[in-house]
Amino acid sequence: MAQYACEICGAEFDTLSEYRRHMQTSHPERAPSAADLERALAGIDYPAPRGRLADHARRRGAPEAAEILESLPDREYRDAAEVARAFGEIRAHREKPTHQPSVRGGEAALDTGAVSAARLAQLCDGMSFPASTGDLKAHARSQASQAEMELISRLPERSFADMSDVAKAFGEAKAQDRG
């Protein structure tokens, strides 16, 4: 009989090293993403310094996100895009060029009428797909601002297979705004 059993899939192993290898290859821990940081920072008022970002994440019950935020460069962050960019710099262990879209788009993101794709994804969090435009509106209504609801209302009336389908329609709606 095997000495080690996987709690996730039930696979059994004779040695600890086989069990550990299985866990690393078959069930790796999910690395935190910029979206995880944005969820942990939901509701924070920007601009905000690194310490306030980390404190906010801790209060929201996200200690891993708070630890990551504490490792960001010590400066004031204008918006979630700047936080995501700094997180990317840390993950890549190198500085990014200053002409990145998050820098160019930072002022646009401060516009209260601007709605980001990340915010739309946050509004759709927990949604079941496929979903109609009406389903999206109903799901987002309790937490969306008027500008966000207006954008969702401009999405085409159809069934969306998944969040990437919604994001594509969102991009088309935003392009119409610019066009």
C-alpha cells in the first residue's frame, strides 16, 4: 500500500519525492496575478501610496496581495494600471519603458467616465456563462456606476459564451467611443 496519497485527485505514491513531484506538476499553486491585486484593491481611492494599498488589501482579507503590494516601489500610484505595471516590473525583474499604455492611459483612467476592461471583468465576477446582455446588466447593476451601466447597455444584444467574449464586445464598444 502506498504511503502518500494526493488529497486532490487521490493518486498514491510510495515515496515523498514522487508525491511532491506530483503536486508540483499536476496541482501547482496558482501564482497571484494583477487581477488578484485589483480585486484586493477594490474600493480604494486613488492616488494612494504603497503602504495604504497594502493596508487596504489586508483589511479586505488578502494578506498575500498585501505582501506583494508592500514589495512594490515606494511611491504614489494613480490607478490600478500603475499598480499592475509595477507588479509586472517586479515579476519580470526589469524596468519597463516609460511609454507603456498604462502611463499614456493613466490620465484617461482618472476620468470618472472611463471604464476599464479589468473593471468590467470585476463586475462580471461570479457570473455564469453563457449569458445574455440582459444577464450582464442584471448581474452588474448592484455594484456598477452609471457610466459602467451605460457601457454595458451599449454591448450588442446577444449571448456571450464566456468573459473573453464579453471583453471583445467591450473593446468594440470602446472603439466606437473613440471613433
